[in-house]
Amino acid sequence: MATITCPVCGRRVTTTGASEAPSRCPACGAALLAQDDSRDDSDTRPVPLEQLPATAPPAARDSGETRDLPASALPRFVTEKTEARTAARGTARRFWGGVGVVALVALLLAVVAGAALIVNNGGLPFGQQATTPTATASAPSPSAAPATTTYKRPSLYSIAYPTGWLITERNDPPDHYSASFIDLGSGASLTVTAQRTQAYVDAATVDDQYLRSLTVKTGTNPEHVSKPEAVALAGQMWTRMSADVALVTTAGTRYAHAVVMTVNYHGSIYTIVRLVPWPEKTGAGAAFAQVEQASFKPMLATFAFLG
């Protein structure tokens, strides 16, 4: 007896002799080969297609091969550095978003207050003595069309000021630079401050807080505070505000019409403050107007960015 197994579909056909064996599979038509029935060919014969187990489609690639590891799986020194960088960035954003404005105003106030003390206290270098206007004095009158000297803060700005004016500086390199130009006769001062920033600072907020900080020691508030307005200077649009303020100096209370203007430029915030201390509130406006025309405006016309 011979057994014939289809090599394609696996069907087995038993015959009584090789002469009676069909040459093709009655099921699929494939050529048939005869073999001994006593041999166990279960390990090698083809498995019918209908007996194959159903297979699921290939699983999608495990995205875990490329996704970021959780922080717990990273070495501690890696997570410590990452956490430190994240904390530092958050601190910088909070500083320049809020406290930075206050700190900037405090620095600027210290510079201008120092300029006022130099004039009113008579504490001038080389034994110079400043003159202080009296209540009956006329408005200060700086020399007409004075000769000028150019001041330069490298990579930041330049400005020309009347020759003979005193210059005081308060610098904290490389982030903070301030220079005050002071007329020893009238007490008039123009201060330029450049402060490096990590983010945009609202110029109107700086102007407003500065004007308010001028009056803190007198326990008063600024009067006739103007609304923020845009003004052009050195090719940029600045935000300007003004107010009438009361100042405390070593010579007593003084009054001034103060003008503050601020701009963000190339990663720094620039603020220019000009004021003229006066013994009486009623004369402060006229004193400022005269110095504004004779000195402040010519100085501002020479201001230029260097960076």
C-alpha cells in the first residue's frame, strides 16, 4: 500500500499500488509523489493552508524606542543640571517681569538723588562750593550757547554737554551704567542710565514708578502727572512722562518739574531724567522751562546710540 501526499495542500491519498496512484492531487491538481505509509512524515510534510492559525497583523513599532526617558530613569547628575537650568530661567523671567522694574528704578533714583545732594550739600570735589537759589532769586540762567564736551559710553551711547558741568557716574559693569551731568550754578541735572535686561521692560511703568519714587521721602505724591506719550530721539520712539515733585535734599525740601523718558533698545533699557531743583513750588516750572531751552534740548539733540 502506498501513500501519496500533496506537497501543496497536504492532502493524503492511499492506493493499493504504485500503478494505480494518480499523478495529480484530486484537490488542488499538484503533482503527487508516492511514499511509504509506515514512515511518519508529520514533521516535514506541508501544513494545509486551512489549518494554519490565524495571525494578527504586525504590531505597530513600540514608540518607547525613541520617546524621552522619564526623569526617574536618568542619572541623578543629569536631572540636577536640568532642574538647575529650569529654575534659573524661571528666576530670570520673574525678575525682569516684576522686581526688575523696581530694581531699575531704585538704581536710577540713587543716581539722580546723588546728583541733587552734590549740588545742594556743597560736597563738591576739590573744594568747590555750589550755589543754591533762594526764594527771591530769578530762574537759573546757564551761559548762552556754551562750549560743549562729548561724553561717550563705549558700545552704548554718546552725548554732548556744556563744558564746565560736573559729571558723576555710578556704574556696575557690565550690566548697569549711569552718568549725571550737573550745572553747579542752577542745580539742573540730566541723567542717562543704561541697564541691560533679559526681557522687554514696559517703558511707561519705569517712568511712572520713577516719578513716584522721587517723592517718597517727602510723604507726598507727584502732581500734574502727564499721560505716557511717544517722542522721537536718536531714531527711536521713547515713552515720556512728566510731573511736579517735591524732593528731599540736605538743603531741605526742593521742588522740581521732572521729565522721564525710557526706551528698550538692543537688549538694554535706556532712561533719561532731567529736572531743576527750586526752593518754591511756584517757580519750579519756569526754572525748568528756561534750562530746557538753553541746555537740555541742545544736549538731547546730540544723543546717539553707539551699539
